[in-house]
Amino acid sequence: MKKFIFLSIILGILFVPHISQAQPYGNSEFKLVFARTGNYKIIFDRKIYDIRGNSITISGIVGGIHRLVVQQHIGGPYGQDRRLFDGEVDIPGSSLLKAKINRYNRFVIVNILTNNYVEDCYDENNYYNDDYYNQNNWDYYNNQSGNNYGNYHKPILDIARLERAMDDASFEKDKSLIAEQAISTHRVSARQIHRILQMFNFESTKLEMAKFAYKHCIDKHNYYEINKAFSFSSSIRELNEYIRSYKDNY
């Protein structure tokens, strides 16, 4: 009897961690569409999906950041797997995130539908504007920025609040740190970045901040607007070279 009780206690202890690590069933979905029909392997949070076709929908997802690996099998039964994507996808709760692997084998966010979808749309003056995030623009914004697909879930930047915080800073270095923190954690437009650059006194600081902010900008096709913040044409040329190099890397 004592042996039985001891064994029961041991088994209970062993199984407690497994119970506590169980993942809750979520209410979000992830749909991935391929430009070409084929054989694909999807690894989503370590769970493997083998599909033949051009799309897959995964349901019961908990909102948050998830690991995604996409592989395509080419060359028949004795062929090889080619990795198309390996990274993280942030899926909001109570949402349907639609993505695709385009004809260039790039991962692109197409659309995201949530109960508060309109709140994800704004313009440079912090007013809501569906034109920024309508379905026709999703492909453009993602393709222009390499891994820019992660910026859509960030909150709106309150530019007036940022200005007050930077005004309270005594040194240029401190202002730069505050601006970097705000830009990296919020959605920002080219016009907002131009306003941020105007808060700095030194040309060199403006240039470095413009380089830093480029990858976070949601409308890179308007980035020429920030040229007005510079006093020297050499700064514009250096920024243009940086942008060209950044695009080449992606």
C-alpha cells in the first residue's frame, strides 16, 4: 500500500509540468496562399503540416508571436526541400491573418481582419485613414521593406507626445535615444519621420536617425519627403545610398 501511494505521488509530480505547459486553444486563424501549386511543408510552432496544393489554413491559434517555417519540395521523390521562409509572425487575437508566398518566393502579409481593424489604420496626422491599410496596399508595403510585415501590429505614434518628451531632454544624444525607442515600437509614416528629424539640431544626428527610421517606415514610397529636413545635399546623397543598399540586401 505504501509503495502504491509513493508511486502515485511520483507520477503526479512528473505530470504536473506537462499540464502547466499545455497551450490554450485560441480564436485566431492563419491562411497562407502560394503563387504556385506544389508540395510544401509548413512548420508552425513546431507542428508540421505537409500539403499538396496552393493554400493552407491553420485555426485555433492563440494571439501572439509564432514561429513559421515554409519549405517547398522540388525535384520529385528524390528531390530536396527549399526553404522559402523562416521567421516569426505576429498574429493578433480574434483575427484572421492572410499571407502569401508570391511568385518571387517572398513572404507577404496580404490582409488582416480583426474586430477592431479600423483602429489599425491612420495617416500622418494620427487620423484614421483606410487608404494606408487597405488590401491593395498590403503587398506594396511589405515588399518595399524586407521584413516590414511585422510593423502592422504596432500602436499609432503620438507625435505630439513624442515632441514633448524630446523637448524635456537636455542633450542631443538623449533626444536620439527617445526617438529611436518611439520609432522602433510604433507605426510611423514618412511625414512623421520628417517632423522627428526637425527636432534635432545637428545634421549628423538627423542623417543617422533617418537611416534608422527607414526600416520602420510604413510608406517608404514617400520617404523623399524627409529630404526637406537636411541642410546639405551631401546628406541626401548619403541617405539615398543607404536606402539603395538596404533594398539590395532584401
